[in-house]
Amino acid sequence: MSLPAIERFESNTGVRIYRIPAEAFPNFIVYCYVLLGAGVPTLVDTGSGYGSSNEQLLAGICSLKTDFGESITEKDIGRILISHGHIDHFGGVAFMVEQTGAAVGVHEIDRRILTSYEERVIVATKDVRVYLERAGVSESTREKVIEMYGFSKKHVKSVKVSVNLEEDKPIDGMSFIHTPGHCPGQVCIRIGDVLLAADHILARTTPHQSPESITRYTGLGHYLESLQKVSRLDGIRLSLGGHEEPVENVYERIDGIRASHQRKLDRVTDAIKAAGKPITISDISKHMYPDIHGYDILLGLEEVGAHVEYLYEHGHIAVCNLDEVERENNPALQYGLV
């Protein structure tokens, strides 16, 4: 596919921000950022490392000299910051470290994803398997989903992390806002009046949610709290995400995302009501997303699970098959309205 053009932005603190596209997965664009004027030349996110992603990122960095007049090559990158531990944002980090020799920074909650990646894949896969069983997914579908879950993760290598991104410790004019929900260690990076929002805030899509029963510090509750945290930041003129277009009114967009999640919560309760009996997360997902296939099945199950979890935590629904839960090892949970 053809890539979007590289774009240049500038903060009111004089930092030049270059937005470089790469194809993280087939027909799926991720944006990485080169920051010039914030200490050493800094790369924010590295793409997936899958397919042509590495080569596209390198070519984008090299084009800053020819197309924008910046005297920089990849060898000048002195720092790589990872916004969060999802593969489309950090999968290319080992390659970029080899190319640049740069120090790597990430929030401490996502640190082990980078430093002990092989361990995290094994543990996370087990957690997903347990979740799918509890969600009421059939054994055959579980196996297909788990196979797809692990497919794109086999090429990633662990790297050393030497910089912790902490809220109370700005670095060269960059401040970090921990915004868990979409990912446990997700950070937004504020550079003057510009926010690098990664996957916390996107222009068109409500960022994917997963239940905290799979991974700590995810879940809709954490995500909504993190939206509130960003909404309290004054003076954000522009928000640049890891996907999709720039957001010029981040406060209005936050309101839109909140409204979208309320609609999804209503759809979950409507699905339970329509069933007329207690149903599983898998049942709800099929009701809400009847036409999804492939890897989207897992994404749908996680999205529904995050909203079911939120409704359960806030007392709107209840587990109705308690005898079975008490008796069996990991039965599918059946939910009904309170």
C-alpha cells in the first residue's frame, strides 16, 4: 500500500515534530515521531518490525534531510521512547537500537514487555486462553484465536531499557502523563502545546479496550480515568496519535470517546435484555459483532469483556451461574441484569 506523506509540526516551545508513517501490518498504518529540539534527536515508537515496517521507518528518517533540510540520519537518533507496549509501536525497537545505538525509555509498567518479551508472550497467552474459556468461547475457536494471537509476535526481540518515563520527571522539555487503559504502561508525551497521545486518543476510532481480568492496568475504568486526566491538561492545541489523523480539539474528542463507550455499555445491557436469560461474553460479542472474522474475533471478545467487566464492577449486572462457578475449575460466566 502507498504510505501517507511525512508531516512536520512544531510546538510552541520550538520542538520540531516529524510524523513518519509505516505499515505495521497489512493495510494498517502506524505513526512514529522524530523530535528535534528536545535534547538529543528522539524517536517516539518504532513500528511493528513486521514486513517492510523497519525499512519504511528508516527511509522516513533519512528523508528528513532531503525533503525537510534537517541534518540528521538514523545514526543521530540518541533516544528511543516507547509510548506503550503494543507490538505495532515497539516491535521494531531491537532493529532500531541496532541501527542507532540509542537508549530506550518506556513506562515502568510496560518495561518487562521490552526487557523480557519472551516471558511476557508466554504469560499473556496463558491469560488470554483462560479468559476465552471463561468468556464461553468454544474450544475450536479458542485454538484458532490463540494461534493468530501468537503469529505476529514471533519476530520480536527483548532489549535493554535504561530510561523510565515518569510523570514527575520531565526530560528535555517533555513531560509524561501515565494513561493506563488501552495498555498498562501507556504514556502521553506533552511537548509544550502538542500532545503525543499514541493510542490513548485517536481521531476517529475509540481505542481498543481489554478487560483487566486479562492484564492489570487495562480495563474501561482505568481508561476513562485516564481520559479525565488528559481533559484536565490546559492548553493542548494539537494531539498526534499513533494512528489516524491529528486531533485539533482534544477536549471535544474526549467527550466523543466517552459518549461512544456509554453507547457500548448500553448495547451490552441491551444484548443481555434481548436474550431473556443469562448469557456469556461470547454470546454478547456475537450479538454486537455478528460479522467479524479472524483476529477481529479476539478484539471483539476483549472489547465486550472490558465493558462487561465495567458493568459488573459498577453493580449493573451479576454472575448468575454461581453453583457452576463454585463447582468447576474455570466455567463460562453467565451474566444477567441486576
